[in-house]
Amino acid sequence: MGKKAENLFVNTIILTITALIMRVIGIIYKVYISNELGTEGMGLYKLIGTVSSLAITFAISGVSTGVTRIVSEEVSKKNYSNIKTIVFKSGVICGGLSIVASTILFVFSENIALLFLKDERVIMSLKIVAISIPFIAISSCIKGYFFAVRDIFIPITSQFSEQFIKITVVVGLLSLVMPRGLEYGCAVLVLGTAISEIFSCIYVFIAYKLEKRENKYFSIVKGKSDDLLKRLFNIALPVAGSSYIMSGFRTLEMMLIPTSLVKFGMSTREAVSILGGVMGMVFPIISFPAVLLMSLGRVLIPEISRARTINNNERVNSLISRSIGFTCIIGIISFFIFINFYNELSISIYNRADIGEFFKMISIAIPFMYIDMIIGGILNGLNQQVKSLEYQILESVLRIILIYVILPLKGVNGLIITMFITTVFSFTLSSIRVIKVTNLKLDLVNWVVKPTIFSFISITFGKVVYSQLIKYDLNIGAMIAMVIFIILMIYLLLLKIFNCIKLRD
């Protein structure tokens, strides 16, 4: 293995482990704040998050992606002075856009809260978010540089520092302000994030300045920099356009859900609580097993692209087939676990039984959700980004229509129905496209039939074990962890015995 390939492999492994650790920390953090805020508070926090994401998306505008790609190209050409130029120019662009976004959000926070989010309790939080946006944008540009030069130490330590600072601030202040109401509780969450982002920006900026000072190659000029801005915009504008569209759709969806539930007959507080329960508490747990799939998706894109470049169709189909098979294996057992132990998971994680029904209702969409997630990476690797974006837009439009039509009639059941229909819709479109482009042969026996049978056997055995464990005075969290571990071991053993998975997978 060459040095570059080895570095890429090591970086991928490190990023995957980091993503897994960060997700675990994120889950623990979410459990803590959900127990403090409750479903209504989590709903408010979700609404704040959708608006802040839209503002941040506008500020970054695909520039970070442009920085990473151009810096990578200039490093390969040894045009080191161009690196300094593009990082500076992108920082100026992001800085300008972020100031515009920050000003708009800060000045019009009250209008946004009352006219669009229909809740004045989010005003304070939106103002705090506005202050942090310029720091987030500048930090994003500089991190793009570090990823391009394969120096992932700075971005990773920055991530860990952000989490540590955020959690420290929130844990230290949340219980103190909660007696004053959810408005102050959400403000503390946003404040913790803002302080951590400001620190992260200062940290990566100092690291960049030190590296620039120590690296003598930054002063070497081997190529013209006249076209740098043009190249940056050529990369950033398409990314920004798609990001704006999707972020806008997501914001509209989140705003429509409480409004539609109120039309069903719920109070505003009840509607926000449903949003917090489903989107803020259930989805982070449901999507946790997908951490491996996200890492796989990132690795798939360059692997499939390389195989396509040399017309190695056999390699392309092998990668796609193994990826889909691996995803089916994870998705099917996840579905069985959530639908059979929904109540125990709800109690052990959130110490409340009412969230369990949401786990149960959403679990049926898990296999489609996971496969759709990995197929997104496959389509990008097949140079089908335009089609992938097209399907995402169609899915979002369909979801918005269903939210507007079904939720006022069916309430929370309508929300679950909407999520299931749109997930299957996106999964179907993406799958058909992959099959059409690659002539992929479906292996339903190893992808679906065997994993389903083995999941049923494993779950049955797990239920027997659980029925024996509950006779003892054990913590429910410990019991369910032991049972899930036993289920997974039996499941993996059966998959290996019947050749559904191989050592190379």
C-alpha cells in the first residue's frame, strides 16, 4: 500500500472512530438535556435548530467544500502561495455572508419567532445563535484547509473541545435556570454551543497561523492565482444552491409540523412536545446504528469513482452489492430490536414509557431509511449527484404536502405515516436509479430473507433471556444492554455460518 493510500486509510479509520465517539457523546448529552427539558423543551430546541441551520448554511455557502478541493489541488501542484490566498479569500467571503446572516437573524429574531415559529420563547436563543454564526463560518473555512492537507488532528481535537466546552457550560447552568422556564433552558443550550464554536474558531485560527508561520513553502509561488476565485465559485455555488434548497425545505417542514398538529386539535405546547419527542428524542436513537453506514458512505464515493474511471464494472457492482447487503443486515436487526423492545429502550434511555410508542411506530421505516442513506453515497460515487439532489427535492416536496394534508386529519399518526411514505418513496427512486445505471443483480435471499429469519431467531432467544433476567432485581438498562448484546452475537454467528457475511466484509 502506497504512503498516500495508507494515510487515507488511516484518516478514514480515525474519522470513523471519531464519528462513533462523538455520536455516543451526543446521545448521552441528548438524554441528559431531554430529561431536563422534557418533550416540549426538546421541541423548542428543534425549532431553534432548524432556523439556525438555515442561517449557518447561508453563511458557509459551500465555501468550505471549495477550500478543501482547491487546497488539495494546489498542494499536488506545489502552488503553496495559492493556498494562503484561497484560505484568506474564502474567509473574507464567509465572513461577509455570515455577518449578513447574523444581522438578519438578530434583528428579525422576534418576527421569525412570532410569525414563523409561532413561539416567543425562542427569541432569546435566536439572538444568541446570531452572535455565533461568523465564528462558525470562519472555522468551517479553516477546517476545510486542514482536511485538504490531511492534517486531521486539528479538526478532531477541535470537535472534542467543542463537545467538552458545550457540555460543561450546559451541565453547569441548565439546572440553575430551568426554574425560570423553558425559554431560559433552551437559551443555555444555545449558549453552550455558541461558546464552544467561538473557542473552536479561535483554536483553529491560531493553529492555521502557526502552521503558516512554520511552513516555509507558503512563500513559494509556482502558479498564477488569478482564477482562484472563479474556481472557488464554480465549486461553491452548486453546493450552496443544493444546500440552500434542502435547508429551506427542512426548515419549512419543521415549522409546518406544530402548525398542522394544532389544526388537528392539539394545543401549541402539545404540538411542540410531539415534535420534540419524535425528532428530538427518538430519531437520534433510531439513527445511532447508522453511524457505520455514514462512514461507509464516505468511503464508497471515492472507491466507486475509481472503479468507474477504469471501467471496472465488476468492482463497481461488487462494492454496491456488498454495501447494500451490509446495510440490510444492520437495518433488519435494528428494526426487530426497536419493534420488540421499544418500551424497555424508552425507559432505560429516557426513563419514561410514553416515548416508546414513537420508537415502535417509526421502527418499520428503519430498513428503508438506512438503505436510502447508503444509496445516496452510491449515487454520488456513480456521478449521479444531480439525480440524487432531484430525488431529495421530490421527497421534501412530498413530505411538505403530506404534512400539510395528513397531519391536520391524523395528528401524530399522520406524522409517522408521512415519514414512512416519503422514506419508501425516496428509497424506491434511488434504488431504481442505481439498478438502471449499473445493471445490479438483486440478491434478495442474502440481503433480506436470511437476515429476516436470523433476526427472528435471535430476537426470540433474546426474549427468553430477558424473561429470565426480569426475575432478578437488575437495572433495566443493564438488562436490555445484555439482551441486545446476546441478540447481536447470535445474529452475527448465524450470518457467518450461512455465508451472509465474509471476513473481508
